[in-house]
Amino acid sequence: MTRVFLDSSVIIAGINSATGASSLILELSKEKKIIASVSEMVLQEVFRNIKKKFPEEVLIHFLKYMAKSNIEK
């Protein structure tokens, strides 16, 4: 199975938009068609940037996604 490391830009773009390559990568991970991994540092960066630049709904969507995802940390 393909293994990918997600950087903050992929996660933010995928969470913020339901279309595009980043969204597809997150969906493939959710469907367990790829193995996605992320570092704690990247998660902190994502949290900080979403909180700073986007409406609260995007942050809530990110937190819900991470709670349900199978992304390796």
C-alpha cells in the first residue's frame, strides 16, 4: 500500500475545500486506500494556522476529521 507524509498545506487545503488533490488525498486515507502519516509538529502548525486564518467551522471540521481519521501520528 502507498504511504504518504502529509504536510500542513495538504491538510489545510483538504479540510478547507471538498475538491482538489488535497481533498482526494484525505479521502483516500479515510477510505484506507493509502497510509497517511503526519508529525506532531505538522498538526500543531495546522491547528495554529486554521485558528488564525479561517472561520471556527473549519477548525471544528479539522478536529472532527482527525478524531475519525486513520492518519498515523
